[in-house]
Amino acid sequence: MKCVGFIGWRGMVGSVLIERMIKKKNFDNIIPYFFSTSQIGKSGPILSKNQDINILYNAYDTDILQEMDILVTCYGNDYTKIIYKKLKKKKWKGYWIDASSYLRMKKKSIICLDPINKELIYKGLEKGIKNFIGGNCTVSLMLMALSGLFKKDLIDWISVSTYQAASGGGSKNMCELLEQMGFIYKSIKYDLKNINYKILEIEKKIKNISLSNIIPKENFKCVLFGSLIPWIDKRMNNGQSREEWKGQAETNKILSSKKKIIVDGLCVRIGTFRCHSQSLTIKIKKNISIQEIKQIISNDNRWVKIVPNVYEETIKKLTPINVSGTLNILIGRLRKMNIGSKYISAFTIGDQLLWGAAEPIRRILEIIILNT
């Protein structure tokens, strides 16, 4: 039975991962060890009948880390940069499973999304690949939604606009959004009760507060509540943000594409708490009907659900609040576009903490346990 070390298991992605592993009884097949940076030596969780000790180990102690057969980290790039190199210098030969992006594009790493690239994963295991990395959240959610079209080689290119939740920036960002909401509400709550107060005067007051230095904006660097941020991550040399660059780079690596698939667009942060949405313009390679496109999409995997392109169904189902906490990948607004018969529009939503982060990590761990 393999010894599996968990780092960053108390953060957002790590917490969702642990919840999913408990639900799927994954702890029954491993000996788990839990690591910490701030509570070393304290008691950790008992989640497996195979555990003898529940001590929290030092996440930076490579002597203990190298005793693990598998390490699962949800602790971020900075941790990976330090510890992965140290373990390799010690000739550690275990499996490294990582939710962060640091190793994603490395030659000896596979981005894991097994409903899409299971064959690539199994070939990698046979070849001795040891690094399995979770993909960018929006890329993974897009691929889950459009998997059938990709597998049938129907997609020529995609233009995407994302609508990404505050939680994509981490728990501190979620808290800051709530603080901004509370700050603004407290500032105008008496005005709302004043029947003589004009709404445009309230709007002006909100704007002035939002542009001031008194409202919390340490993490977002600006106000997200009542607004949006059309930029996520660092700037690339071509003017893209790094989040936008990942769309094409990671899509092609996950699919192991022989011919590069063009994916481009804009990534935007909006004031939802959980779930990323994407508006897609897709050019397909041949003129097929929307009904056939729907059949191809819905027949590919059991998680993708098509929402009819009608008002009532769309506002009821195709929303972040409806998808939050589920493994469902919803796709709607499917139609042929006026610009040509080979162009279709689509709108997708998925929980970025599940299929966008924790679930591929859980599933690759399960695959490694059962096949090595």
C-alpha cells in the first residue's frame, strides 16, 4: 500500500480534494500523511483505517517527504519551485501530483484530465513519467464541455471570453469581495430606506466609494463588487495575459495535438464567488447541424449537460449559482452564428474548484494507485 503525502490540504482546492476523496473512499487504499507549514507536530486528521499516526509533518522536511511514494500538493508555485528541485537532487523517484502551474508545460510532465486524455496518461505511466499536473481551470472546463468536438477533430479555432469567479484568486480574494460588498452596503443602507433619495445619487455615491482608498482592495488592487477586472495574471510579450496564453498552450498539450489548435481571447474576473463561465465563438471544420453538434457533445461524457437555447431554461440553469458545488459542466446558447454556417456560439459554466482543480488531481491519484 502506497504512502501518500498531502501538502496544502487545508486550502480551498485542497479542502475540496479531501472532501471528494472521503466521498469516493480513496483513503481506504492508501496510507496518508499530512504535512503543514504552520502547525508542525500538532494533530492532523484521521481519514484512513491504515493510519497509525496523525501528526502533522513539516512540509519543508525533504527527509520525510522523500519517504513518500506519492506527493500531492495544492500549496502553489512557490512551494513547488523549492521542494521539487530539492527532492530531485536527493534522487527521489516518487510520483509528484500538483495543482499549481509551475511544472505544467515541462516536457516530462503530463497535464491530467483523464476524461479527455486518458490514453496519454496511461502511455505516460508506461514510459515512466512521474509528474502529473492539474491544468488551468478555464482550459479544463472548456475541454470537458467541448470534448466530443475535439475528439472528432471538428474544431478549427476558438475565440473565448471568460467570466472567472473571485475564488479563482484564492480565499483572501473571496473574503475581500465580501468585505467590499459589506462596506458599500453599510455606506448606502440608510439611503435605500429613504424614499426621497434618487437611485442615481446612490449610484454616484457607490462610484465615489469604489474609487476611494477607504474600501478594501489589497488583493484585487481595485474594486470588484459592482464592477469587473478584464485582466488576470501577468502580461506576456504579445499583449496577452498569462491566463489568456494558457488557453492555447495547455489545450494543445492536454490533447497532444499534432496540428496546433488556435485558442485566444480575453479573461475577465467578475464578482461571483465560485464557478467560471466562458463565452465561446467556435469555428468548426465542416458544416454540420446544431442538432448533430449537440449529440456529439452530450454523448462524450456523463458530466456535460446541454441547456436548451431558450430564455426560461437559460436563466434558471445556465448560471454559476446553479452549478456551484457540482461536477456538472453546463453548455448552452448553442446556435449557428450570422457570420457563417461553420461558426457556432456557446456558453459554458463549471465549478473551477472541482473539474477545474481538485477532481483531476483526485482521479490521477486513483489511476496511479491502481496502475503502479
